[in-house]
Amino acid sequence: MAAPNFKLEGDQKRPTQKQEVRYILKARQRAVSVAEAGVDTVEEGIASLARSTYQRSSATTHASTDATEVKRLKNYVDALLVELLEIRA
């Protein structure tokens, strides 16, 4: 990511998932008309949702899971893809 003013968080060697999500949203100019504070709040929320969906997917993959949980997780993934990649499920 060669974005202006970009800095890795802490002692990271690569961008965090949160930073990657923020980059995607800014690149797509998703919140052009929203105040900067509002943009930060939205970006933080989407980044948090992406991270928790990843963690939940990982836990679901490595444990016994029922169909209801898998369907619920698929809905979260669909929502993230729609928002981040503009893919319509």
C-alpha cells in the first residue's frame, strides 16, 4: 500500500486487516459527502466487522458447527463483500 501518510501500526511488518479495509474504502471514495469524523466511525465499524467475521470463520472452520451458524456466517461475509468489493450477492 503506497498511500500518502501511510504508517504501519506498532511493530507490524505488513498492514493490519483494519488498515487494509480502510484503504479499500478510501480508494473507492465510499463516504465522500460525510464529515471526516463520521467516515472514521464507519471505517472503524467495517474494519471491526471484517476482523470479527474472520475470527468467527476461523473458529467455525476448526470446530463442529451446525448449519444455522454456517448460514449466519455466510450472511456476514456477503455483507462485507457487498460493502468492500461492491459485489452483489
